[in-house]
Amino acid sequence: MAVQIGFVVGTFVSGLLNLPDIIPSRKLFAIAAILGAISNAAFALLADGLIVGIAFRLLTGLFLAGVYPPGMKLATTWTVRNRGLAVGLVVGALTIGSASPHLVRSLVDFEWPQVVLVSSALAALGGAIVFFFVEEGPFTTRGAKFDPRFLQRMFTDRSLRLANLGYLGHMWELYAMWTWIPVFLNELLTDRGQSVTAASVLAFSIIAVGGASCVAAGLVADRYGRTATTSALMALSGGSAIAAIFFTSATLWLLLPVLFLWGATIVADSAQFSAAISELSPPEYVGSALTIQTSLGFLLTLGSIQLVPVIVDFAGWPGAFALLAVGPALGIVAMLSLRRLPESLALASGHR
């Protein structure tokens, strides 16, 4: 949870100060990625107690605030017509990266500090790649002036508010599922005599499959509309959560297709909420808008991630899956409401 809190604080302060629109995205991304890698590695090497460990996790989340939103902004500078695809590629990469520690754990019998160190090395490599090989595209806007009033606009503009509410419904489900599905699989497989390694492989696969679906959803949303695509995907992911309730005790051959569908659809719409925010916001404040959006989303995950084990203790995993399905249901309402507004014509070149 300390990582989430650090990310929320970092994105909120960054968005309030308009840092993503004042500092070049390439530099902000690279510096934050390398600092995050250092704090992450320090957690594995130096944390000798709870207080020190929490401090390093907070720092890691804080620095991640300079990676994710600027990365999405960089993608938006390269295209207008195919913006959903561009941001989908970034979020797809994030999805596979989020799953990769489970792959590292399944390929090599590492202890957790070694897994964290491998992740840190990859994060530093990512920062170096962006710094040396990535440039901002032709649709870059001039640096914005500091304007704290822009934060108010995120809540008073109805179209931005509805897009953010849709994103919040999506985030309620996403990170809680990503956090706890490996635990569910570990319990399920060990109870059935399977290995921990098998659980790690499945956890990686179920999360990572969303990488490809993010790209596919971008292609669909650019052609058929953001509100339509996000609503359909939330219906599928929420439906998968409900279906999983009835298959937790079933054979793996029945349960796994449900979990893979859930993994594919739960993150596929993520980039489209960000693309929508970039299209509904003033061009000079796109980076700040994306940063505030992610700050709100990760703030919400603090609640859903913590609630899952409480519900599991009270009502088992079926109860937890039902809890997660509430988010996409509310998200659908928000996105269909946005679809009825005239401002929605700004989405996906007029495709709502």
C-alpha cells in the first residue's frame, strides 16, 4: 500500500504544479524511472525493518508518478487519429511489465529480493531507453504555465468528470484483481497439489494477456468510439468477475478460461480512458490532466485492495469477486452518460 500512497502523493503534487506540462516528458520519465529503480533496489538491499521498508516503498511510488503519466503524454504527441492505439501500446507495455516479476519468479527460483533487483535493473534500462532514443512527436504543445486552477476544471467540467468517473470504476476492479489473483491462484493450486511455480506462471499469463488486448482495444476504440469500447469491455470484465464466483470450486479447465477473459478485458479499456482525457482537455494541459486522473484512480485502489482480504475472510473469494464487479458496473453508467454529451464528439475523431 505504501507504493500506492507514494504514487498518489506524487501524481497529485505533480498535477497540481503542472510538472508534466512544464518539464519535457522525456526527461521527466527518464529521471523518475532511474530514481524509482534506485529506491526499489534499496528496498531489497537496505530495508532492515518495517519503517525503513515503508519509506523505500513510498519513494518508489513517488517516483513512478513521473513515469506513467508522462509516458502516456509522450504517446499522445505522436498521433491524433490513432491516439487510442498509441496510448494502448504504452498501457499494454505497463501490463506486461507489471506481470513480469511473476515470470521471473517462475523461471528462476529467486527469493523476493532478487526478483525486486531484476525489476529495478529493467526499470533503469527503461529510463535509459526513453532518454536516449525517444523524442516528443509533432503534436507536442508548448510548455504550459503554472495554473493550479486547472485542478478545479477536472471536477467542474462535466465531460472530464464523467470520463474520470468511468476510469475510477475501471480502477476499482483492476489493481485489486492484479494484487490478489496471484494469491487466489497460489491458494487454489497448492490446495489441489500443484506447485507454487505453476501459480506464478498462471498469474503472469493472466495479467500479461492484457498487454495484447490493450493494443486491440486501441484499434477498436479509434474506429468505433471510446465510450462504446470502454462500456463493452467493462461489461466483459465485470461479467468475468461474476462468472468466476460460480467456478472457484470447478475444475481448472472451466475456471481458467474465465480468468484469462477477465485478465484480457480488465485492463484493455485503461488506455482509452486516458486517451479520452487527452482529447477532452486543453492541449497545453494534457500531461497534468492525465496525472490527476491517475492520481484519483490509484487513490481509489487503496480502498479496493484493502477490502478484498476483509471480504475473503467474511464471504470467501466469491464475495471478493462480487465486490470487484461493482466498479465496472458504475463505470458503464458514467461512460454512457458521457456518450450523450455533445463534448463526446471530441473523442476518437468524432467516434463516440
